[in-house]
Amino acid sequence: MDYAVKISGSGGQILVDCLMTHGVEQVFCVPGESYLNVLDALYDARDRIALRVCRHEGGAANMAEAVGKLTGKPGIVMVTRGPGAMNAAIGLHTAQQDSTPMIMFIGQVARGCLDREAFQEIDYRRVFGHMAKWVAQIDDVKRIPEYISRAFHTAVSGRPGPVVLALPEDMLTEIGQANGAPAYQRSACAPTPASLRELTRLLAGAQRPIAILGGSGWTPQACRNVRQFAEAWQLPIACAFRFQDLFDNTHALYAGDVGIGINPALAQRIKDADVVLAIGPRLGEMTTSGYTLFTIPTPQQCLIHVHAGAEELGSVYAAQLPINASMPECAAALVDLLPEAAPAWSGQAEIAHAQYLAWSTPPQVDGPLQMGDVMEYLRDRLPSDAIICNGAGNYATWVHRFYRYRHFKSQLAPTSGAMGYGVPAAIAAKSLYPERTVIAFAGDGCFMMSSQELATAMQYALPVIFIVVNNGIYGTIRMHQEREYPARVIGTTLTNPDFAAYARSFGAFGAVVEATEDFATAFERACASGLPAVIEIRLSPEVITPTISLSGIRAQALQKQNSVKNDG
């Protein structure tokens, strides 16, 4: 579209024209009468924008978030007012916590009905003001290109994140004319020469440095540049919680992930480090082991913190060297920094990697099914660009710890800890990259929060493989329950369907695995089916973690309680 000319038509038509200008290729939605005019305009644009109709707004929002996470471009979701918007809030929250560019369009009541608590009316500025980078309502057809341009620029600038735009129903049907706007352009910030000189000085004087990569805004070239920088300095590299795909896990410099269930040796290495170079992560609760790896507000280590959002620097930790820079620009600058002599810590990265390999070698647990062996099979069987998705739950421990990510954007998981994420995220990933293998891991509780999206996978012929780890409980909550209130079990037991039969009821492939040796056959049959597939893994609830059983946790907690009573 030539943005120098006027755009004419209904509000919905102008909006869709703007989406095409900004390069939108697919939209996720649950239809609603409040934005029917947009849907009608999408009908005319169906050869340029694919409309993916979902079964729940939470699924649609998670799919849009996954697109933003995988591409770095704003994922688009459209939902109806009131209940539709509230259902979609989970995806908005994940986009905010995960720094993912995303735009949510919400149908709104007609302008003449506003502020009367009309049917399904909500003031979205008040509801989502803390959960999005910008929340606004378009009341004037002439300003649609202006608002949408700002939404795209806001979603991708600085620390990326979600934007919400409410669309009054009568505004969408109104006929008008508007001045067009050009496609958005990403703005970026780069490290200053002075900050690069200081970074070089601090690193050159270190004895025990480590780098932690994380956050959004990365590109394949940025990852290559950081790898080259790390190789020049022989720097141990760790990855923040659920950003394990930023650095090849098989590389000799890789030290492991800094997240839930961190390798104790890696945690100690970070605590003992004299210089920590954090490139991109927010250094939130999960990446700092509950804010214990660094003291607040001044870390005991020399902290060099690089982040795209200036507001993040110093928000929790006062870094010795804060650098406001976007990831591609930072990485491009780092690649030119070369050590003048062999680093004093030569050999430490090799030790750190050996500790990672030992930590990511699965132990044997009780029972006929070894989840560690399943993960080893998958990491040997899957191509390096396979996309591994998951939501939240103890089952994810096996994925994060024992799978080895080798390819940029091969891990798709919420740092927000949202259950139900893996299924819709995997569907979105397959819609983007139909040629890539996409696997979604989910616990039985996690899967049932979004299992209706199997219908979406079937509707659009997206053959994702869903691996459901069924232990009949809300595993993470049960684990904490036994730790804090041993033997007082309530509210964590589940009754589940036969998940394989459930899959077949949609027309998908379904299989049940109860022993390790049966998994490979089930997986190969799932791949050969060419259909969306559910493989139900039936796992004893005792196998709650790779290192301790549920009854072991209970026994430890009871022993601790008895010890406290006896001391009293």
C-alpha cells in the first residue's frame, strides 16, 4: 500500500489494510459479533492473511504469543469483548513476562453505549494497563493507521511486549478515509564505545567469569556473533530460564541453564564468579534462583548487564556496568572485542561443560518407564531444528534438563510459568514452519487446559506430536504440598480420560506408552500417521523428579517436622 494516499472503506477494511502493510501473514481468533466487520474484511484478504480460528481465546492468545516469540514480529490475536478478552488474558500475561511482541485486538461495545456497563463492556485500559506496554481504544476511523503503526512500533521497541487495542463495534462499520502509514521499522540501541572499552577491561581482569544469555530480540546472526565472541575469550556460557536455544548445548563452552532445578555446580559457579556478563535476561526470580544467586541491590559479583529496555537496568540489581543495547547490535559489537592474551580462566569452560554433561545424563528411576531414556531417544532421533514446546509442570524438568537444544528457536516455553501453553504454542509453530518437526510436551493437568485445540490442529492439518505425561496429579503442586504439608493431600488428585482415545475422537492419532521400550514404536507410528498425534505416557506419580520420589519428599518433610517438635 502506498502510504502517501488515502485509505477508504469501513473501519474494519482500513484496519485489515494496515495489517497487510505491516506484513501480517496470519491472525488467530475466536470470532465474535463485536468485530464482524473485521472478519468480513479478512474474507477479502484471505489470500494474504491466513485466519486461524481457535476453540478458546486463551489458545488463540498463546498461539499469537508463540508467533511473536518465534519470529520477533508481533503475533496478532483478535477476540471479542468481555469474556473473550478475559479468556485471552493469559496469553497477554505471558507476552509481558516473556518480553514477546504481540498485539491483541478486542471488539468493544458501540461508542454510544460506553460507560453504561453495557453488555460485556470492560474498560481495557484499567484491566490491562499493568499487563501491556500500551492499551488504547480507537474511536475515530481516520486514526486507525496511526494507532496501528504505534502499536507495531511499541510492541517491538526497547523491551518487546504486548499491546492492546479496543475496537468499538460502530467505529468498525463506519465508512471513512484515513492517511496511510508505512510499515513499521524496528528501532534499536547499540552499546557505546566507552561501555565496550569498560566491558573489555573488566573481562580482561577477571579470574572466574561467566556469561548468561537470555531475553528476547535475538536473531540467528546475533547468536553466531556471541558464539564467536565466547570462543575468542573461552568464556563459559549459560542460558537463562527457558532460553536454552540461544547457544548450542553441545558446544564445548556451554555450561547449562540457569532456571528451575539448576545444576548445583552451575549455581555455585555463578555465586563464585568475579564477573557475570548477563546479555539480555531480566534476571528475574527464576533466573536467579529466587534472587539468591546475586545479592540485592548490589551483587557480590561484578555484574555487566546488557538489556534492550533501559527501565530494566537497575530495576532490581545495580550493575557495575549497565549497557542499554538491543541484542543484534550488542552481539555485533562484541564480536570485534578480542583478548590481548590468553584468558586467565582457560580450562574453566571445559570443566563447566563436563559438569553440564554429567547433570544432563539421566539417572534411572523406579518403574517400567524411564523419562530420561525417552528424552535421550528424542535428542538422538529429532533433527536439530525440531521445535520442542511445553507448558508448566514437573514433567518439564525432564525436557529442560535432558534434551539438548542445538538450533536457534527450537525451544518454545513460557517463562511466565503458564499451564496450557505447550499445545497451542506447538500448533502455532507448525503453522509457521510446516516443514519442521514440532513436539509439545504437557502434563495431564497442563494438557487438559488447552486440549480442545486438538480440533484446531485437525482443522488446519497441522501434524504436531503431543506427548502427554500422565501421572494423575497436579505434580508440581503435589510436590510442594508434600514438602510443606506432608501426608495432608487435598486438591491435587486428577481423574483423566484415556488420552489416546480422546485424540482418536478428533480424528487424530492416539497411542499409550507404559514402558520405555514401547515409546520408540509409538513415536514412529505417530510420525508416519501424518496426523496430529497424542502419545500418552503413563508415569507413576512417585516419579515426581529425576532425583527424588514423592514418598521420599514426604519422608524428608515428616522427618523435619518431627525434628522441630523434638527440639521444641
